[in-house]
Amino acid sequence: MGKKKNNYGNDSISLLKGADRVRLRPSVIFGSDGLKGCQHAVIEILANSIDEAREGFGKRIEVTVFKDFSIMIKDYGRGIPLDYNEKEERYNWELVFCELYAGGKYENNTGENYEYSLGLNGLGCCAAQYSSEYMDVTVYRDGFRYDLHFEKGYNVGGMKKEKCDYESTGTIIKWKPDIEVFTDIKIPIEFFKETLKKQAVVNAGVVFELTDEATGEKYEYCYKNGILDYINEINEDKGFSSIQFYEHETSGRDREDKPEYKVKMQIAFVFNNDINILEYYHNSSFLEYGGSPDKAVKSAFVYAIDQYLKAEKKYNKNEKKITFTDVEDSLILVSNSFSTITSYENQTKKAITNIFIQEAMTSFLKKQLEIYFIENKDEAEKIAKQVLINKRSREKAEKTRIDIKKHLGGKVDVVNRVKKFVDCRTKDVSKRELYIVEGDSALGSCKLGRNAEFQAIMPVRGKILNCLKADDNKIFQSEIITDLLKVLGCGVEFTNKYNKDLSNFDLKKLNWDKIIICTDADVDGYQIRTLILTMLYRLVPTLIKEGKIYIAETPLYEIRTSKKAYFAYNEEEKRKILSRIKTNYTIQRSKGLGENDPDMMWETTMDPETRRLIQVVPDDINETKEIFEILLGDNLTGRKEYISEYGHLYLDHTDVV
């Protein structure tokens, strides 16, 4: 018999004590036991230095990242109090570094210390210390230098205190996150750069210095005017409105029975068609998920712009009202709020839930936007016009989404569902080739001339749509295009800002190793080839980038003697062949693909041993776009000049035998 399992009874419940409360369950405090949790420990230590700077003590914070992934943060604040605490009858260093929920920020609504605190109530220093391989703390204050050393959550050697002359008070904490606690401690330097930049944005005038020991590089971040300077930096003078900056202070309650608390808010924004960014900060913490400020901004902007559109009769009859998505498409906005009582969603501080902050910010923003639109009629008109453009583009994109789902959605049996498509036998994608041919006559000769094991044929019937000029909706109403996309099997990709979320492209689902465009060697064939390439460039550009698209060269001339047939693909080859032939011969311009016999099709166009394929791989995507614009866009002058210079390569010739 197997060993009897222990009973689950009263003795089964245990309490994690001391350092184990964090070391065994880091995700409870840091939100993750991986890299994100490790990064959050950095934020907790940094937060204490930032709180000091905001209180007016020390305007410089220095962060060093070492090669072994240990970290040092130095500030020039008042220094953490570490001496004996009469009230608690314990040393402060024990409370700060060895006790969760001990700190100097519980009374921040009384107006004494740390009114607008980023560090949260004594969790940070202790939790970071508990989760470290080691931590060294040095504090300069009250004419003394204090030193502490911790290993794996426990103090070693007590506190050292000595009289000291120093240039400035302050705190230095150096620690190494413990790989036994976190699954990954290799925090990339980009995290520090991004974090310190964000903190510089919302703490106007504070200098953040970052040193990367691995590279020797130093970075410095400081925004003298805070979010206003930041908005200017992002906007790059490309906005179509002026930059607006609002500040407001108020106080209120989340509920009648809850205490009153203070709120400060700063909001800066500008309308810009090249960039759109929304960033929310509260008590210096970047709110990745927003919460109350996000709800306030969305509500206020939609209300104010919708009211303007109605008042100015900008909506079409029966048109739906705008959504925040339509505003956000052209908005750069940063909000920076502070409160003496804050309700975070959790310890990681990625969203706040204060009802009063949401209500106060909504009300304030609505009023400010109303005044802004009244006082700046020209800008209000531009904003209203652009928001409506965004809205109508979004609605068009949604219609396109329905068309894509209707035409391309679900598993497609391309053999049965696509007219006149001729599949090959092999299912090995690395061998499968798709020939896109011009019309039904070419389908017949290619079908008879191919190797049916690995070569499939897809005829293009009639003139294909110019995808450079057509909008998405029209493109997906084209049966030729949707049939070809079904046969390709890899979905569609979009690059414009309104439709990028419609992309369902997956290169792994491509049914073919090679897609070969095969058209007649004449002007019409050249145009059809260009239109097919343009369609691929617009809807599946990755196939071009990955070298999956080929053009089959077809011979320009067929030269026959009594014994042999020769094929010339250009004028130079024709001259060389004729110089070698001594007997009588006939020469004729090659017929269309549909008139070629199967043997000729196999030899000249389909046999991997003898055919000539041009791989379409753009060295410069901008140059490719420029050529498509010339050939298929609205620039008639450019097209004439291009054809005048290069047309001889494609246009018909008159030859005398």
C-alpha cells in the first residue's frame, strides 16, 4: 500500500514569517515572480527618493546599473531615519527594512509628511530587501553616517553609526535582486531609461542620472517644465492645434462616509495626425491601465467634441456620434495627478480607482474644453473635421472587416471554392509553386505544360483592380482579388492606422514556396503583371520582402531552323542566336501564352531546369512605392517620362526577317 496522505486539519494552516513572506511569494507584493516583479522592486526603492525630491529635498537622483545586474540608487534627500524610535520602541531601520507595512507615509492626508506620495506605506524598502541576494544601505543625516548590510532578507552585523562630515544628506541603497526569488534578474537598460525619463516628465526640475557600467554610458533626464516640455518634445511642432496646458486643485470624497482628501491635476494635450499618445501618471506612478484619469479624459473629450459637432451641425443625417477612438487617433495627451489618498487597483500601481478624482477631472476638463473651443474657433473647426474623418474611416474599416470575414473567413477548400483554380498534387509546401497566369487561354496551355505534381495554376480573368488607388472596401468586393487571397492562404496585412487591426496575416499559413506571375511579353501583359504586383504589395507586402514572389520571363522571339527551335528573351540574345545560325531560319515575335504548345510552355516557362525566373525583392521599399505611384498613380507627367525612358524594354517592336 502507498503512504497515507496527511490529513488536512487545524495543524495544516501555517503563517509565512519574516523574509519568507516575500521570498516564497514575490508575486503577491510585486505582481510577478519574473522580470516584471524584479523591475517593480526597483520602482519601490526609486519611489522613496522621488518622494523626497518632490517634498523639496534634493533635486538629483543617481541610478547605477552594474554588470552583475546589481543596482544602486543615490539621492540627496534628508536621509531615511534609522535610529531608535521611542514611540515604537524599536530601531527605525528594523521598521523600514524588516517590517512590511511600516513607514512614514500613513499620515499623508494630515498635511505633515509626504502629502503626495509615490512610495506606498512601507512595503517598498522591506519587500525589496527581503527579495535581494544582498542589500547595502548608507544614510547621511544628523551629522552621522549609518551603514546596514542584509543578506537574503536578514540583517548581518546590526547598524554601524559614526560621526561624519558630508557635503549633503541623503540615502544610498545598493542591492542585487535574488535569482532564488525572481526567475529573471537581468533587467535591460531600456527599462531604466524609460522609467527615469517618465519620472523626469512628471517631476518637473528633478534631474535623473543613469549610469550603465556594462557600456560606460551615462544618460540624464530632466524636464524643467514637466509634462509641458514633454508634450512639446513628442509633438515636434507637427500638431494641427496649439498645445493646451491646464492645472487645477480641489478636494472631495469618494463617498459621503469617507475622509476628504486633496487632489492636484495637470493635463497637457495637442492634436497631431502623425503621432497619438495617451499617458497617465498619478503621484508619479505611470498608470499603464489608467483607471480614473483615463475614464475622465475619455468622457470629457467625447462630450465636448460631440457637443460642438451637434451645435455646428457637422454630423450627417442619422450619423452615429463619435467615440473616443475617433478622438484618440489624433490626440497626444499626458495627465499628471496627485492625491493625498489614493486607491490603487493593486500594489503594482498600474491603475487608480478613486471616484472623486474621476469626477473632478471630468468636470474640470469638460469646462476647459468648452472654453477652448469657444475662444479658438479655427482650431475647434480643425479638430472637429479631423475627428469626423477618423470616425468615418473607422466605420469604413469596420465594413471592410465584415467583407474580409465574409470572403476570407474560415477554412477554405480552395479547389472547390475558387473558380478555375487548378491545384497540384503535393502537400509539401516547400515544393509547391503557384503560377498566376493571364486569362483562360493561358490557363489551358500552362495546365497542359506544367508538372502537375508541384505546379498549380491560378488564372486572372479580366483586368485586375488597381489596388494603389482603390479603397479597402472596394478591394474586398473584387472576386479576382479575394479568390487569389484564398488560394495564397496567408491572410491579409494592413499598414494604415485605421485598418491595421484588420490584419490576419500569417506567413506560416502560406500554401506556396514560390508565387510566379506569368503574363504575355507585351504591353498588356506588362500592365497586368504590374497590377498583380501592386495588389501583392498593398495586401501582402511580406511575401515580396521574404522573396516569395517571382516573375516568369517569357521569350520575345521564336527562331526556327529546319532542325531546331531557339528562344530569345531579349534583343541581345536574338542577335547572338542569329550570328550562330548559318542555315535558313524563320523568326517571329512570340505568340501569347495561350497560343504556345505545351512542350514550349514547359521548356521556356515552367521547367525548373530551363525556365528564367526573376525574384521580386525590393532593395528599397520607398523606391518600389515610387515606381508603383508612377505607373499606376495620378502623376501623368511622371508616367510619360518613365515610359519614354524605359518603355523600350517592354513595348512591341517591328522586325524584318
